[in-house]
Amino acid sequence: MGTSVTVSAATDEDAEQILKLQYLCYQTEAALYDDYGIEPLTQTLQALRAELSEGCVVVARLGEEVVGSVRGRVDADGTARIAKLIVHPRLQRHGLGGRLLAAVEERLAAERAARRFRLLTGHRSEGNIRLYRSHGYAPVGTEQLTQRLSMVTLEKEAAAKEFAAQA
């Protein structure tokens, strides 16, 4: 193939590819919890475009194809909420999810003064939990949303070098 994966800020032109990839990637989550009505599978293109204009969205590209994405926003208290980390199934388990996570953390700290990072994942999503723990996140709580689904909240503090970038 010869083309390497690049990670950069998303643009509005990426919206359709991100939405299609999101739909593909969240099929396994929906099957895991037997719930195909989850928000990532029902999100509209208009809602995604709003996230692109308001938040921090990073994409991974293989040539012109979007093969990964992650989103984040920072609350008034400096807490960055990271969401919808997705990687095309054919490229999973090669470190791309970790690269995307690091990229969005870096941007949120440098551009939006994030002091800590928080994300959520389903209690059965063991691969996600493993990835987040390997990047310094620790579980801080669990909330049962339905009989089949509990959400695990994981957090970590921004690194000192990220604080230095803000000074």
C-alpha cells in the first residue's frame, strides 16, 4: 500500500466519512449490549457537523480515507470530555486508537486549557477499557443506565508538559 496514516484536525468536509465510519465501528458495541438505538448509530449528519464546529475533532487518514476519529470538548472547570474514539476495523490493534487519543489530549490541553481528561465506555467494552488504562486513565465511577448497560467513567490528569504548553 505504501501510504501512511496521518492524524490531523477534522474539517467540515470530513463529516460524511466520519459519520459512515462511526456507524460501522459502533455495530460491535450495539451487538455487545443488544441495543441498536445507541446515539452513535442514530446521530444525524447535522448533529455531527455541529460537533465539528463547536468541539475539537481529530481524524486519522489513510490517503484520502478517514480511518479513525475522536472528539473532545472542555468544560468551564477544565475537564476535557473525550468521546467517540473510532478506528476502522481493518486498522484496529495497530496503535492508531492510542495515537488519536494522544492527539486529542494534546490539542485540548494546548488550545482549550484542559486540566484533566474524562471519558466513558460501556462496562463490557473490555478492549476500550484496556486501551484507556494503558494511556493512564483510571476508573472513577460506574453508572447503570439500563438493565444491560453500565457506563464506566475513567479519568486522568493532564501531564505537566501539557500544563506548560498553556503558560
